[in-house]
Amino acid sequence: MTDLEFMDRAEKLLLAVEQGCDRLNEDTDADLDAQRSGGMVTLTFRNHSQIVINLQKPLHEVWMAARAGGFHYRFDGAQWMDTKGAGEFFAHLSRYASEQAGLPLAFSA
């Protein structure tokens, strides 16, 4: 994957996260705050916990930091997969955001 291809796919991922927060705020009582700064999105929950998602352009990876830990994802041609084989980005984001919000939240690509 070229740097340009990575940035195109990674920007789509960040946009999907931001749009997912907007949708969840309309449809639930989650009260998520999504702040974008360059290649990073910080989700802040009502309890002041955060999930940080940032782009690692030199590695062609997306990193996510949540209370559950730190995770690295690479695009496999179809979706963003954990580099240790532990699953898909949006499934993880949904799980960790739900844990931190204390209610079920679903993000998708």
C-alpha cells in the first residue's frame, strides 16, 4: 500500500468514527465528545475516560488506546485488522466504547 492509499483509507476510518459519534449522540444517551486534531480523534465519555485513535503513517497503521489497552491495526485489503490477530477495528471500538460508556454502542465502517 502506498502512503497515499493508506491516508485515503485511514481518513475514511477517522470520518466513520466521527460520524458514528454523531449518530450515537442522536440515538442514545452516550454523550460522546469527539475531537479531531490532524490524524487523531479523541473520544471523551461522560465519565471523563477517553479512547484515542491516531494514524501512524510511517507504519501504515491505525492505533487505538482505550482503558482495555493499546491496539494496532493494519488494512488487510478489506478491513482494519489487529496486528496480533485479535480482531477488527470497529468491533473493538464498539466493545471498548460500550465498556467505557456503560451502555451498548455500535460503530461501523
